Amino acid sequence: MSAIHPNPSSTPLLTVQDGVATLTLNRPEHRNRLQDSDLEALLGQFAQIDADPSIRVLVLRANTQGQPRPVFCAGYDIGGFEQDAQASSAFERVPDALAALRPVTICALNGSLYGGATDLFLACDLRIALQGVEFRMPATALGLHFYPSGLLRYVERLGLAAAKRAFLTGRPFSADQLWQTGCLEALAAPEQFEAELQSLLADVMAMAPRTLEAIKRSLNEIAAGCHDPAELRQREHASTRSTDFAEGRRAFAERRRPVFTGQ
């Protein structure tokens, strides 16, 4: 479930190809536990991705080579709290930045997920998961009150009942239980995982680029309770005047796939 990486351990790796950026957590021997250097690297990579208009989709995944059981991320290295009592606030910037990115974001959960890293998964727009993975939030068991934006994402993405189960019991979610929350686009066997990811990527990349970005922004604003109805209406009207909408109508009439240009 992971590509071969020449560097066995490093900060996250960023590759870009054909409009798709892939960020790979790359500390497999440490179960991809996030260090402070990883957080800073991710913030810089997010900024780089957001500034590149050619990037339409970001895929977040992990290098799980050599692990007896694949682990996407074991969370934030809690040793950081020994150095900084406000470490959770520093960590919070990363999923918040991920959630705010311009491109559509996909978490390709190719291993189990623990602690604060669960919020990276929830901060993505779309998610697929490998059968057999585990998802667990141990914050309360460590005596830590999770940060506000992360709690909000838990409730929004998983629902209140599942969020309470995660934080009030510390019990892990199986892959099937995650599926039941409705947060996944696909739950795939190992031999089907890459095909499921490519299928989801193809569907997203087939959308009209400018409208895709605008509708993501509008949905996020509505969810945050900060939308301006006049601005949403303006985006709607702009889409009806776009070259892509004209192409979409022609393609529908001609029973072919549209060729969008982002205009």
C-alpha cells in the first residue's frame, strides 16, 4: 500500500504529477509518528500546493514499508509536550491548514491511525481506507482535552455519537465501524486499494476546475457558519457565464465527456 521510497526516513515527501500532488508521511520505522520538523514541513508544503494553480487534488498517504502491520500515523510525538505545554496548539495549525486548502484533498488511509493524526484524516475532503485498519483517539486517556477545531471536525465528519465514543471511551474504531459513520468513499481490500484511489481521483479530476474550487469554498463556509448568501449567489452566476458550463452543456447534449479548461 505504499510506493518504494529511496529515503527510508524523512519529513513528508511531496510529488506532483498531472495536477495531482501526493504527500507521503515517511517515517515508517517509527510508525510515521509526527515530529515537530514534520509539522513545519507539512505547513510549508501546504503553502506550496495552494500557490500552484496547476494542482487540483492533494492525496495524503503514508509509507508503510517494513511494518508488520501497516500504520498510517501513530500521532504526534508526545515527547513534544515535555518541551512545550502548548504543543497541541502548534499541532492544530496543520489540520486547520489542510482543511483550508484550495485543491480537493483525499486521505488514502493505507494503514491504522492514532491520536492527533486522526484529525488529518478528518480534515481532508474525501477519504478511502484499507480494510483492517484501526482508528483510535487516546487523548482523554492521556488526560488531554483535544483542541476546539479538532473536536468540531470529529462531530461534523463522524457525528456526535461516534465523536463521544472516540473521546469518552478511547475504544478503537474498526475499518467497518469507520465505514458505518459515512465518512469514507470506499473501504478497499489491499489488492483493490490503488484502483479505488485512482477511480476517486478520476471522478474528481473530471469536474470543472474553477467550479470545483468555488463549490468547495462555499461548502466549507456554510459548514463554518460564515457564508455570505450574496457571495454564494455571485459564484453561482459566475459559473453560468463560464466557458466550462457551456462546454458541459454541449458535452451533455452530444453524449460525450466534457473537456474543461478552467475558464
